[in-house]
Amino acid sequence: MSTTTQEPGQSGVLDTIKLLIATGILVGGLYGYYYLVEVSLPLRVLLVLGGLIAGVTVAMTSTQGQRLWAFIQGSRVEIRKVIWPTKQETTQTAIAVFIFTFIMAMFFWGLDSGLLWLTRRLVG
């Protein structure tokens, strides 16, 4: 008797089938949007949205979908840990960037003008 175990990082045939079904549902919704031209536009848009929601729902039941959801939850936790700058810090940084940009623009304008003058002098 042979038993096989699946590692948590690997996906099985069932997950592949789930993802193919989810893709089929999504493509079916898009196909219906373009195939059913005689149907009103709001109903066709609802068909696409329904296909999208159903496809995502099926895909999220797979191992990859569950890992994606865990990643999203972990990202939300990390975003809460971020210390955002105050309005004053943001304003000061923006002013510093504008001043530095202006100084660099004047430098390159002067360099370009000097090289143009030098080139005209050498060429005649």
C-alpha cells in the first residue's frame, strides 16, 4: 500500500483543476460580454463582474489562493506598522526637492550655455 503526502508548498492536481475552472469562468464571462451584443450593456457588465467574482472565489479555494490571502493579511499587518511622515515633514521634504531640482536645472542650463558658447567659438 502506497501513500503519498503533499508538501505545503506544492499544489496538487485538484488545485490545478480549480485554477483552470476559475480561468474558464472568467473567460466565459468575458466571452459572454462580447458574444451577447444584443443584450443591454448593464447586463453584460454584470455578466463580466459575476464571472470575475465567481472565478476569484473558485481560485481562492486553491492552495495558491490561500497562500495569496495569507500574504495579503500579512501585508495589512505590516502596513499598520509603518510610521507615516507628518504634514510638516512632507512639506519640508517637498520644498527641499523643489529647491534642489531648481539648482540642478540652473547648473545644467549654465553648463549647456557654456558648452554652446565654446562650440560656437571653436567652429566659427
